[in-house]
Amino acid sequence: MSVTIPLFHAHPGLNATLPYVALGELPTPIERLECLGQVLDGGRLYVKRDDLSGVAYGGNKVRKLEFLLGRALAEGRKAVLTFGCAGSNHALATAIYARKAGLDAISILLPQPNAHTVRRNLLAGFQAGAELYHYLDGKRAGLGTLHQLRRRRLSDGRYPCVIAPGGSSPLGALGFVNAAFELKAQIDAGEMPEPEVIYAASGTMGTVVGLCLGLDAAGLRTRVIAVRVTTPPYTSMEKARRLFEETLAMLQQADPDFPSMTFPEQRFCLRDEFLGERYALYTDASVRAKKQAQDTERLTLEGTYTGKAMACLLSDAASGALRDKTVLFWNTYNSRPFNPAIEALDYHALPEDFHHYFEEDVQPLDR
Ligand SMILES: *Cc1c(COP(=O)(O)O)cnc(C)c1O
């Protein structure tokens, strides 16, 4: 049976050459936010519910994993190895969907400011059966990675498939090229008018760059507001241009009929003001935005990514910049309930390097 996703439907030549495995519940719904939308002063606010992108776990990583795990399976790998910070949604999503696909999952994790979501993701990753390793810095993580790769090569006869941090390789970004084609189909079906702007958090940039490329390829004029939640090299204009070009090159290699294009500078805007002090450290504005979204729409955000993206949207609305505009907020954070079994887990079952996340207090704005 041939899978038809919106990207392959528009460019059938890609279907034969690109790896893909269906994991998600797509398309994700679009909903109008009438109440919160009043801040737009005559504009219309919608949300793209990628929080519901998968049954086992939602959020933006599922779309990337459809291509990334598709490749791991096509290559006959036995395991995948990926990177993140301790509370990484990406490492967790990879663990959950890799295990479902019959692959082992190895997570190489780095320190981050403590939060309730860090504890929950660690327990959920462990529950999903991932091997979790904590390293104190990039150098140690690099050595640890080599060690794990060699170990698995000896035991499995194969290296694990390495997945980039955040899943933001050109292949992973295809998940959001496809998402833009999915949005185009929903606009054509009358689910919402063509938005003038999309707001999304920018961590490793696969989401915002994939969208930017896909919107252009699908003939939409929508601008992408990429709200920085990390420092360079994870998020930067240079990274955006490079990832755009590499993703486009991959598409054109897979299907020479895929159109040529240049990075649309005027339709991509990187916003720096909402990061705060550092990655995963909440800001007053992100905590307020999270509360406002919860109180007005029962829209559940968090402080590391979506709270900062919503803070940017609300700030632009307050300045009058979104008056009479059609705005789409891309909800990248999982809202599926966690496996109740994690409630009963004792954190002592985790490797000792993780225990301090459970023994030390969470950051002040998360208390
Ligand atoms: C990973 C993540 C992002 C950032 O996506 P990138 O493609 O890495 O920029 C945004 N929101 C949430 C909830 C995430 O987990």
C-alpha cells in the first residue's frame, strides 16, 4: 500500500526515494481561539494542534521521526541514538516511537535547569525502555557517544542510527515541509484562511525552517516568526539558511522536478527578545503567557518553548502589530496524557546521574 502524505501527493517523485514511516495522527486539527484572539484587535487567531500529532505522544518531534525512523528501518538498524538535554521532548519522543517500531533507543543527555517536566520526561523515557546516559558537557557526551556506538556495533553487528539533536537534520526537517503542505490542504478545504503569520518556537530550527521551505513550495505567502529559545549554534540565521539549503538539496536530489527556490529572507523573522537568560530557564513573560493561554482557552503550554513563543505573539498583539491579521500559533508541545505507570516509578531506578533532578528543587518560576 502506498502512503500518501501531502508532500508526496504534491511531488509524487519523492515517494519512491525518501524513507517514511507513518507514526502520527495526521493531519492535526486547526482550531480558532476566539477568546484569546481578542488580543488581536480585529484579527483572527488559530492554533495548529500538533500537541495531538501522535496517540502515544504528541508534539512537533513526531513529524520529524516519520522520516528519521523511516530511514533507520529502511537501513535495517537495530537501535537509534540521539541527543538532548535531560528533559528533552525530542529524546522522549524518539524513545517512544523507536520502541514502537521495534528499535532500541539510546539517549545521550546533557544538564539543564530543573523543572517538573524534566522529571516527568526522564521517568517516561525510562518507562519507554530507553537507555539513558547523562554527561556533564559536550566533550564527555562526545566520548560517551563513541563508546555507545562501539558497544552496540559489537553486540548487534551494526551501528545505531544517529539522529541529530532535536531531529533537525535535513531529513527531519522534511516533517515540517510536509506539515506546510498539510496546512495548504486544510486552507484549501476552508478550515482557515491563509494566515499572514505563523508563530513557532525555535530550538534546533527543523520546525521553523521546514515550515518556511514548505510554505514557499506550497505557494503560501505566510511569514514565519521563529521565536528563539536557544542560543547559537542551535538557533541562528546562519543555521536557518544552511538547513534550508541542505533540505532543499535533499528534496531536489530525491526528485529533480522539485522547484528551485532561495531562502525567503523577507518571510522569515528570527526573534531574540523572549529567550531570557538561557535555554530552559523560564521567564516572567513565558509564565504569564502560559497562564493566559490556560485560563482563556484551556491551551496547555510550558515554559521552555511554547510559553516563550506565545509571549512573543502576545507582545506583538499588544503593540498593535497584529491588528486585523490572521495569525496561526503552532502548538509544538505534547498534550497527550503520560503513561500512568510512570506515577508509580521510583526515580532510584534511573541511573544515579539523574537522581539530583528529583532531589533538588525545580527552578523558581516552576514552583
Ligand atoms: C523541540 C521543541 C521545539 C523546537 O523545535 P525545533 O525544531 O527544535 O526548533 C518547540 N517546542 C517544543 C515543545 C519542543 O519540544
